[in-house]
Amino acid sequence: MGLNELLARFAVRATTVLVVEVPGHWDARMELEQQLLRRGWRPARTPADADVLAVCGTPGPELAELVDRLWEQLPGPRVRADITSSSAVASALDDAAALLLDTDHHRADARERPQRPEISEDPDHGGMDHGGHDGMDHGGMDHKGSGHGEMEHEEPDHGGMDHEGSGHGEMEHEDPDHGDMDHEDMDHGGHGGMDMAPEGIPLAEGGEDRDGLEMDVLHLPLGPVLPFWPAGLVLRCSLQGDVVVNADASVVDGGSDDEDDGAGAGGPSPGPAPAAVVRCDRVVALLALAGAEDAAAGARRARDALLHGDQGAARDAAERLHRTIRRSRLLRWSLRGVLPLAPSDLEQHGLPRRCLGDAHDRLLARVERIRAEAGGAEPVPVEDAAVPWAVLPELVTGLELASVRLAVASLDLEPHPAVQEVGRA
């Protein structure tokens, strides 16, 4: 075994995986998380961190386009694993590990992939094609279309530069005052009418704040592919500073268009998860986002025990989790004051009683319910405490960006529409 092969095998043991959950395929994602723990692999937080892109389920057209864009952003060597069901997770990861060691595969991928990711036209970015920067060729830039008057470079060859002139060869400024351009009318925020979003990253725009002063407004989408985030949710936030001043929520599709029975190319969705499993999974997300990794691991053990029907292990894990959370000063400090909801807020937004209090109160209520259900109590249906997705924009408006994900994770959101349809079928 050569040195390169030996190093590659060591590297595979530390593989990082970016997980994409197709709405409704929670079982494949949970099985994938268990398999990653067994192998010592780690979940990736961003495409730049990932060696493997794992897609759990068969995405619909909207999500498929987003997944393809994520795939373009993964650095090489890279592997994509399409996991169609929970039973296919182990074999898909085995195949991924083998491909990570396949040098010929990576050489072919490096030759075929574009040198820079193609970023599709986005109406939120003014329709600008970020790949070509509004059709502008930087190699031979034509300033006539850049909003800087009629400046013309007649002779870009500096070899024949006329030093007696302006020092720029025969460059002729036909309009020293930049043509008839009125500086007062020029939109500096738009840079002459061109929407500035270098490499597809939108810059802040001007907007009026509550005091009537103009402040920068940055438009930032959260989701749908984000660790510890509800599958299929896209929350578009408008920020002034680090405060959300406006938001809009939408959902991406979660299934194939060519099947009427809810079964995609990868097989049917398992339907809604058991209520106790859903609650445990949401506790895992909230604890992980709050930085309580040990507590999150305990919640994951309770979730997996409930999922596999091991009532004894689930009861023990739920008891330990309950003690850990009640004693944790870190969690109390991290979650106190995050999205506090008074009785008047519940009435205003039509929220269930279980949403009362702040994120820490809701965490304790969830864990106590998990503890009761693991001990044999009748499970409470998820729908009885569900928060409609449409209410999210009103709830997060006014929050600091750093607390938005904690706020969303603290709420029992209703199941994704694709999962609801499967549940009724």
C-alpha cells in the first residue's frame, strides 16, 4: 500500500457529510445520523466543509434544483449519495467511501465540473445573471454599458501610450463631465442601475427604519438546506443591522410529480413520524443550536430508542435528559428570553397553550412530555400543539438574527404539507 492510498484511507475515516432531507423522509435522515455516528463520520455545516452530499429521499423539482446548486459548491474530492430509503443508507455510505478512494473518479469529476459554480437567475437579485455579472465581460469591459458615461478606450494598447496626454495612451474622454449623466439622479445604491451581488452574494440595499432614517437592509434566506432546520422551510428575512424587520415563509416541494400515490422514484414516504419521536428530534435540534452537545446526544439516544421501540432504553434516556436540562445553567442562560410568548400573543396568533413562555420554558415542557410518553403515557398528537408555518414571519420579526434559529427550533411546527398529504392517504 502506497503512502497516498494510506493517507486517503485515514482521510475517509474523518469524512464530513452534508445532509439534505427531502420533506417526509425523516426515517432516512435519522438512520443516516445513526450510521454517521457508528462510522465516526461527522455532519457538515456548509458545502465548503463537506466531502459527501447525502440526499435523503427523492426531491421534487424545486428542491432538486437547489441540491444541484449545492453539489456545484462542494469542493473536490467529492461524492454524492442519493438515499432513497432508510434501508439503503448503509450501502449508500459504503459506496460513497469507495468512491472517495477512487482517484480516477475524482480526476474525471475535476475535468468535467465547471471552473466556477453556475448561479441561476434569481428574481430577488434583480434578475442579474451572477455567472456573467449582467452580461459584462471583465476581460474586455465595455464601459458604455456600465453607467459611467460614454467613456471610450479607443486604444487599449499601452505600448503606444502618448505620455504628452493624460498618460493613458490615446484614450479619449469624449465627455469630461461623464456625458450628460446627472449625479443627483444616479442611484448610488444600485451602482448606476446595476444590482451588485458579487459571486451571487447580495449586498445590502437602502431602506427606511422606524425613525425615518435610511439604513442598509440585507435580504437573507434561511433554509431549506440548513442543519437543525425544518425540512422544506424557507424563511426570507430582511435585516437592518442584526434585527429582522420583515420576513416571509414558504415551503419547497417534497415529492415526484409523476406519481399519484405519494411514492417517488425512491419509494413511498413513511408518512408522519410518531409524535414522541418528533418531539425528541426537535429537542435534539434546539439543544444542538444552543451548544449543548452532550444534552443533544442524550436526546438523540432517547429518540432512537423510541423509534426502535426500546421502551426501557427510551425511559432511561428521557429521565437522564430531564435531569440534565433542569440542572443546566448554560441552557437557562442561552434560551431565557428567546421568543417569549404571553397569553395575549397566543390569542393574537392563534397559537396553542404549549407555546406559552420563552424557548427554555418550551424546551422543559417538551422534555417533560417526552418523559411521560416514554414512561407509558398516551402520546399527544403533534397536530394538537402545532404552530402553522404561515405564522413564523410575524413571530420572528423584531428578533435578532442570532436567535431566529433558536426561536424556530423551540416551536412545534405543523408537519410539512407533503407529509400531511401522505398521512391522510
